[in-house]
Amino acid sequence: MAIRLYNTLTRRKEEFKPQEDMKVRMYGCGPTTYDFFHLGNARTFVLYDVLRRYLKYRGYEVTFVQNFTDVDDKIINRALEEGLSAKDLSERYIREYYQDAKDLGILEADVHPKVTDHIEGIIQYIEGLIAKGYAYESDGDVYFSVEQFAEYGKLSHRNIKDLLAGARVEVTEIKRSPADFVLWKKAKEGEPFWDSPWGRGRPGWHIECSVMSQKYLGETLDIHAGGTDLVFPHHENEIAQSEALTGKPFANLWVHGAFLNVDGEKMAKSEGNFFTVRQLLEKYSGEELRFFLISAQYRHPLNYNAENLKMAAASLKRLHDAKDNFAYWSKIALERELDGKEKELLAKLKSFEERFIQVMDDDLNTADAIAVLFEIVREGYAILNEQSAKSLLLETVEVLKRLSAILGILREDERIDGDFDSLLELVLDLRNDARNRRDWAMADKVRDKLLAMGIVLEDTNSGTKWKKTQRLD
Ligand SMILES: [Zn+2]
């Protein structure tokens, strides 16, 4: 079975085949660092992360590059407002990006290049485009001449004639054609600038991704990913620049993630209907936010509201509880042979993993993959308990953990399971001492406090047992 992914370029699902056997060169457009990123942005970053984790699980060696756009109009304007330098402002939000990304369980890219570290390469790239007749200088700016690139529009499936007809007819002596886009911008008073053959200025937005992706991944990428709002013009322009210069395909597979919606509208800074991840982290864990974001397949619409987030958090808790309960039982269970039903579950665990692979192979269907996790939980609860065979309990936990890790959930680093268990044992031990002293008030107090934390105690002849309850809120 091969992984099949939807390619925006060809508008169909395709079997994924990297250029080099089992090696993947993948690029994703990163944030513009003028603010915290919002949950809609996070959906895209989590998509990159799940795709990367899944490719690794399927045996690929993945090199992933995600840039920081650290010079841009928005950064310059925000820096002016806040009385900071553009550099200080973007450095701050790069740090904030790493913090929120970590909370969301997003692994760091192999390279996180910044535009400001690649100005020389960008200038050389633009010089190459001018030398080949694809770009021209005009009053200190440099533009890409869209009409020179015959395949312009192939990603967004737009026709250049329609584009030109639809473009506002600007009275401009600067651009030769309204569709031309800027590669290098002349610096205005007070803006950050770099010296170039065309005077002081800075790069346009699109050129950075061509330069940085190719620098670290080569002339042709296996996968270029981004949010669907980047298809046009950003990615269309990346293709034009790159293929004009190299004469080779820029990216074989274009993966685009759908928007996160709020009441049917795209969550966007420009719409003002956004919630930053940092804001939401006050109410939800990063893992809960992530779980919500992957609860729909990446090309399907996903609607943000408090109810949907709460439901996702409750579902995630059920997975955690199941894993914790199975793990706890495995500690007290006896080592014995599997009985008939247990053998059946063992065989089913294998088929669940196969099913998980099947749905993820089919254009990364995380929604169905999560459903598989719940099938494991349901089947597990149906036959597992403290008396089950230890090896089966351990295997169930293993499979749950392995598959969850591909989705970036039930991550060990977020929880202190081992510490938690020993702490709880200590508390139960102390409560037991109280019971032996007939200090029922203390014993009850401990029981009630634990219950309020979602841990229910049961006093049996063979000692006190505990399990986690569903959270009440
Ligand atoms: Zn980009």
C-alpha cells in the first residue's frame, strides 16, 4: 500500500513517490513573525507535523524546512506602533512561536530559516531571474514579469488572460503588467533595508520561499505544503520564480490545508475573528487544541466554537483515561496465558493498526484514524480489567501509544505518569494508615479530595483501588 495525497497541482489524489528512495524533502510556509499565531494558523502547522510524523512512521527519512518571514510590511508597521525595531519584534515572536508550537506538540523543523539570514542568496536569485529575462528593475523595485512565464496559473488553475482582465487597470509607470509581482522593494524612509544592485531595499514576500526551500532541499521539492489561502498568489509565484530560474519542476506535490472557520467564515487576522493559541492555552491544553485541529481531515472544513473544543477535550480525556487504566491494570495483572477472548483482542489490535495505516494512507484522514483509536478503547474496555493477562494489557497500551504518537497526542512528555502513580500510591498508603488508626474523617477527606480531582477510590478486601472518572465540567 502506498500513501496517497491530494495534489493541488493535478487536482487529484496521487500515490506519493519521492525523488530519492524513502527520502522526503518537504517545505512548509511558516509564520510572519509580527504577532502570536492563531488557531487557524495552528491548523496548518499541525498538518505539517502530522504529515511529517506519519511519513517517518512509514519509514521515510524526512527533511522538513519551515521558514520565518521576519521582514514584512506587517512587521515594520507593528514595530513602529510598539516602538521596537523590526528585528526585536520579529525575534520576540519567533520565540513565542517556538513556545506555542511546543505546547501543540509540533516538532521543530530540521531547519527554520529566517529571511533576514538569506538576503545575499535572495539578491543572487533575483539577479539570475533578471539575467534570464524574467525580471526587470524599475525605479529601485524589481518585478517578476508574469507574462514571460508561460505556465503561470497552473497551480491555482487560473488563466493569465483572465487574471489580467480581472486586474485593476492601474495607472502605473512602474510595472509593465498589472499581474507582475515584486521581488525586491525599494526601501521607504525609516524602513529596514539592505544594499543591493538596485539600491537600498528588501525582498518581496514570495521570493524568500523559493530561495530558502531550494537552498536546503534542492531545486525540486517532494512536498510543498501550506494553507489553502497561499495557493494564489504566493505559491503560484513561488513556482514561477523557481521554474523560471532552474527550468525544473519546483515541487512535485502541493499539499494545502483547509481553513479553520468561525461561523462559516475563515479565521483570519484580517477578519478580526481569531483566537491566538496563546489565548486559548489559558483554557485548554496544547494537546486538547491539537486534538481538536486533527478531528477533521485536513482538507475538510472545521468549525471553531467553544462547544466543539470542549467536545474534543472530553474525547481526548477518554483516550487518556483508557490508556491510564490499561496501564494501571497491567501493573497489577498476573502473567498468564491468554484466554480465547483475549487472543481475539490481540489479533484485533493488529487489524486496528492496519486500519489506522489504511485511513492515514488515504490522504491523511486523521478523523478516521481517531475513530480507530476509539475502537481500540471500546474493545479494550469490553474485555480488559485487572484480571486480564498482563501481556495483553501491555500490548494494548503499546498500540494506543504508538498510533497516538503519529497524531502527536498522548505524548509522554506532557504527563508525569510514573511520578503520578507513585504519588498516588503514597497518598493511598497514608490514607490506609489513617484507616488503621480508625481516623475515618481523614480517610474520607482524602477520598473526597481525590474524587474532586477525578480519581475514584474503591476499598476492597484486597486493598484500595483507584480509577479515573470522566471529568465533570
Ligand atoms: Zn511561502
